[in-house]
Amino acid sequence: MSNAARLETGYLLRQLQRGEILSMPQSRPMPGIGPRCHELRINDSSGTWRVVYRIDKDAIVILEVFTKKTGKTPKGIIATCRIRLKEYEDAGK
């Protein structure tokens, strides 16, 4: 990820932390992963990056960061996000 893409990612995450709701083209919902889960879309000179996250009352939980190379999110990424989300929820109990 280039420096410009990292700066854009940080800027978008800061907006989320402040309670702003992002929509297309910056973010899209990912209900297949879980409730309140979304995907940030970062275009970079080296490719397209995705940051899968969940919005909680007190945190933005980052589940995965990856380079997107196809139209659909790979099943392995979705599975990893679901596992991490469950681990996060279990740790909070």
C-alpha cells in the first residue's frame, strides 16, 4: 500500500471514529460477514485495497486488510473475517 493510500485509509477510519457514516464509493456494507460490517474501498496505483471493519459503539474493529483482484470478495477472506469477529466477541464476554 502506497503512502497516499495509507493516508486515505487513515482519513476514512478517522471519519468512522467520529461517527460519520460512509457510503459508496468509499464504503459498502458486508452483511454476509456480520451485522454492522463494512468494507472500505481504497484505490491505489498498485491496486485496489479493502479494509473490512465493524462499527461498534466504542470502536471500529478492523477484521482484515487485503488487495482485491476480482469482482467478488474471496471466500477465504470472508471466512477469516467471521472467525476474527467471533474471537473478538468471545473475548468481550
